[in-house]
Amino acid sequence: MDIAPGTLLIFKPAPALQAQVVEGSRVEFMGETLSFSGAAIKAFRQIGHPRKVARGPDYWCWEGVTLTEWSVEKQV
């Protein structure tokens, strides 16, 4: 993903949870550097919905759209 380091991402199921882009597809979330998916799994645990897997870009939002939607729009 081409998102600048320092950009804040919002967790769609719980907008109070945010992650900060570190580089590429890595974010800092709750003091750890994780992939988008790893951060989503951890965020789901935080809101009481534990999961073993999660497609991170489907849940992290930037400028009001998920990273999955943003990636598709960028390709068009």
C-alpha cells in the first residue's frame, strides 16, 4: 500500500481504535508493530470478538473507506 508513514487508520467495527502506519503494510497498534491483518485480529480481541484470522485491509479505514476499497479505487 502506498500510504505515508504516520497516517492514522480507523478500525471500522470500533472507530475508537486507531493504528498508525509505520511503513508499507505495517502499523503500530497498541504498542506493537503488526501487519494490517495482525492488527485487525488484535483489535477484534479488544472489542470482545476474538478471531484467528482477519483480512486486515477490509477493516482498517483511511479517509472514510476501507483499505481494500481504497486499493480498488486507486487501480481504476
